[in-house]
Amino acid sequence: MTRALVLFAHPCAESFSAALHDVVVDRLTARGWDVDDCDLNAEGFSPVLTEGERRGYHDVGPNIAPVASYVERLRAAQALVLVFPVWNFGYPAILKGFFDRVFLPGVSFRLEGGKVVPNLTHIRKLAAVTTYGGTRLRAIMAGDPPRHVVKRAVWHVTRPDKLRYLALYDMNRADAAKRAAFLSRVGREMEAL
């Protein structure tokens, strides 16, 4: 059985992101996957990397103490699915903070000779499900940091067999039909992940 950690980052239960999150969890569960549904806002995850955490960042072992339960969940996963909106061409602060506080030395990577070596290679499937207020062209012109972080940085520390980046662009003008089509696409992609 595949264990998936689903990281959801949106504070509003009535949001389109919440609907996407529901589809992801429902489809993976229907496939018989063991889904660890991590709603960062509902769980009260603190995204702030404290002074003490930064000073102990490279102290492998003790550095995980403040976020040990999240590290355990990440280490138990064979799949990682991120569900989030893109705000100001970046992640919601709570998801960025998860990367800052949980993707630590000794957790997501090892430093060997000053080089980053992947440490989450047990994660064989990686997916991101997101929405952008602007068009794809506007995202490209801004450098599209969320896409690059998933497809480069998170990919690098996981090296999955399968990677999917599912984005609905121009959300500000997406009508009901466009949103429904994207929900269906996400459902199909989760069935094939």
C-alpha cells in the first residue's frame, strides 16, 4: 500500500483549493492508498523558523526536535502531494514555512563535501495541484517560482519516478465550467499517479 502525505495550504474551507484538496484525498483513498492528510492551517502549523532553529539548522539529529512529528510523517511517505494556491507568485507562507522548517539537513538532504545529496528518495511520486490568479504568461514573466521549486528543488531531494505539476492559470477569470474541468483533470491525474 502506498502512503501519501498530502500537504494542504489554504485557510478557507469554502475555497476552490479546498475543493481540489477534497478531490486529491478522495481519489487517493479510493485507490486504496494510506493518505496522511496534513491540513497545515487546521493543524496550526507555525511557519516561522525561529532564531534557535536557524542556529541549530545544521545540527543533524537535534535540528528536528521542534518539528519531529512532521519529519516522521514525511519519512513515512512514498508519495508527496502538495495542494496550494499561488499567491504573489509564491507559496502561502504556511507551506513555505513547512519547507523551511521540515526540509532540514538530515531529513530532505545530506551535505557531503558541500554538495546537497537527496535524502527523501523513498518518495517515489510527487505532485503539486495549484491555482494561479494570473495567466501562464504572467507566471512565466515572474519566473514561476512555485513550479520551479517543485520541479527542481523538491524533485532534487526526492528523485521520484513520477512527477506531476497541475496548475489552473487565470483563476481570476475561470468560470464554473473551467473550474469543473480542472477538478476532473485533477481526479484523473490522482487515479494515474
